[in-house]
Amino acid sequence: MNDKANQYAQVEPEIDEKAEDYPDVHLEALGLKFDLPNLNSADLPIELVQTILIIKSRVVLSQEEQYQALATCLAYFEQMQPNLWNRLRSTGNALGWLAGIVKAWAEESGLDPKSFASSSSRPDTREH
């Protein structure tokens, strides 16, 4: 039997100790002041990593990608920002507020706000 079959490779993370330390983002909306992690930070919460990788990989997000990003952020707010989540639940235009908060969060983090403000040249994937 092969000795390699029971050996495990050691995983070492690629950590740049000299990487820039990005400050948290401070926002005010719906009568609340709240701090969010900078979306460029290496210490980004794991719940947001997939969405940020999608956002950073595109110049402009498709409509589906915009909704995916908003859904991920909403789930993050539910778990990590319960006061904001509860305020969003009670507002009459939760989607509008959510989109505005995420856009401001991206802008204050230094991400290109065009990715949240535009859609692809194809309006959507629905069949007409």
C-alpha cells in the first residue's frame, strides 16, 4: 500500500504581513449609526468573501449578480447587524434602503460603485 495514502499535506495560509490595514466603514442610515468591515480588508468576515470575490472579478455586475450580492449582505446584516436588520424589516422600502446601504458601503470601502449602479447589457435572463 502507498505510504502517501495516509499522509496529509500541511496547509499554510498566504498572509501578507505588510498588507494595508483598511479601516472599518462608518455609515448612518434609518436613524442608526453602524460600523461595517472594509470590503477590501484581508480580515473580511467569511460570510462576505464569495460576494466580494464576485464583485471584484467584474467591471459591471449583471442584474443576477447584483441581487446575489444584496442577498448575501442582507443575510450578513441579519446575523451580524441585528439592529440594522430589524430597522430594514420595518421600513416601507427595504430593498431600496438595502441597495443604498450596500452601495455606500462599497463606495466607502473604495470599491467601484459602478458595479452596483449598472447592469450588464443584457437586461435579465428571463425568456420573453
